Amino acid sequence: MTHDIEQKALARYLEAHGLKQTRQREVILEAFLEAGGHLTGEDLYQLIREEYPKIGYTTVYRTLKLFVEAEIAEERRFDDGVARYEIEHKHHDHLVCLLCGKIFEFESSVIEQAQREVADGLGFVIHRHRHELYGHCEECRQKKDDPAPGD
Amino acid sequence: MTHDIEQKALARYLEAHGLKQTRQREVILEAFLEAGGHLTGEDLYQLIREEYPKIGYTTVYRTLKLFVEAEIAEERRFDDGVARYEIEHKHHDHLVCLLCGKIFEFESSVIEQAQREVADGLGFVIHRHRHELYGHCEECRQKKDDPAPGD
DNA sequence: TTCGGTGCAAAAGATTTGCATATGT
DNA sequence: ACATATGCAAATCTTTTGCACCGAA
């Protein structure tokens, strides 16, 4: 079994909440984990369709929300306003290429520290944050012979 | 005239692009600047309606996009996925209170510097970014006797 | 057997578009 | 006059909901 941890997490969640283990939930979880993240509901629906054509649009959406409840997935929205889901793992931020759409992940303890200082200064308690850098990735820049903006 | 700078910026943009100065654009700009930012299309439409009832929904949306083109406004989306517009001014990031919805602004050169380092390390050129902290503001915490999450 | 789950179709909310009409330039 | 702008209604797009039927426990 490939994604043992998440599958067990889901089973545990369902159990604990009197919900049912269904074929759809299995299939959606498997496809979601397999694809590896940053998918929209639509993306996932299309993926699953291929191997399980009678699955409903609605079920995919509902199941994604379920995964968020079960803390298997996180919901994010980048600049297009569409909800995307990714596997919940260690906290990180994102770099999005404006040309090819690829999404990179990063983390920076310097930034985290600075965030806490900002929040403290305003009497604010941070629960979560969102931090996205948009630009051009190396590969795309090379393709287009696209220099840094200031050059 | 209260918002001279933006009004001139708009006039310049319209001129330069062969577009027209209309009563609606005036009214919308005035209302937008007056309100002071972080408004949705709906918000602004409702505001303007009071003093100019026959204005169309569509016109407000189109005009807001125009302001973005003219670099008078910026479009943002916080976690609810709805587009909000704010007056374009010095770069800054946001702190959003999850309880009362108030939006604070901040900037941190430490964070900006760290962003550049992250991007350099990945061969990425940043064009823009988005950085939002979500939490509870001081006022709301006092009202609810809500301590820091770790306490 | 009993709830919860699923799938369809329809609803909803935000935003955009088509089009005839109105209006700056 | 002519091109752009406006306002309405209708279309889109994404996501949610109502409801009859299905299926896991």
C-alpha cells in the first residue's frame, strides 16, 4: 500500500465521526495522493473519471472538503481564485511560475521569525498565513531569454 | 479636490489610451478613493448606488479593472476567494483578523530580503508576491478573553 | 434496517459577455 | 459622425444544495 499513512488517517477520522468507508473515498484519496498536490476539484475529477467514470463532480468536491476536515489535505487559493488542494505536510510557502504554472515550495525560518515580530508589534496572534511569490522560473526564463526585471 | 493624484493618473491613462472620461468613472473613482480600500465589487456597487442609483453592476466591475490597468488600484484575493481592490500605494503585506475581518497593513524589509534569497536559490525571478497573516487582533482577543494559541 | 453517501440536476454567488443604446471627443 | 462606454440580461465558471436512490455498518 503506497499511501498508508493518509489512508489510515482517513479511516481513523471516518471511524471517529461515524462516517462510512466507501469505494469513492478510497479512489479519490488514492488519486489525490498519487497526483501529489496542488490540484483543483476539476483537475481531480478529470483524473478520476478515467478510471472511475461514473463518479460525480459533487462527490469529488465533498470528499476534498472531507480530507481537509480529516487534516489530510489543505485548501489554498492562488491568484486565480480557484481552490486547490494539496497534501498536508510540514508547513511551507509557495513560489508560482507565471509562465508555466509550476508550483515550488519553500520555507524560511527567517521569514517565520519576522512574521512573529510583526504580529507581536500589532498585538495580533497569528493562526495561519499565506505567502506566495509569483515570478518566472529558471526554465521559462531560459526558454524566453527573459532577464531579471531590473536588467 | 481631495484625490487629485489618482484623478490625474486616471485622466492621463484615459488620454493615452484613447478612452473616455465619463461621469461613471469619476463617480466610481471618487467613491473608491473615499472608501479607502479593500473593497469588493459588490461593496463598491452598493456604496455608489446610494448617490448614483442607475449605475450598473457591470460598470463598477469594468471600471475597477480599468483602475488596475491604470495602476491606481490593485486587485487582491484573501481567503474567501472574492476579489478586493485597494488603492495602489507603497508595497505592503496584510494581516487579516479572522474574527472581525479588519485588515491591517505591514511591511518588513527583513522579509523582502529573505524572499529574494529564496528566489535566487531556486533560479526564480520574483515579479510580485502575496503575503497574508491571518489571526486574531488585539481588540477581538480582549473581547473574547482569547489567549494566544499556545497558551 | 438504518443513516450516511452518491449522483444528478438545479441553485448560488461572483464575474464576464453580448448587444442595443447612449455618450464623449 | 464615430468609437467607446453603459446597462441590462444572459452566460460562465466554480462550488454548493436538494432530493431520490444506493450502499456500508
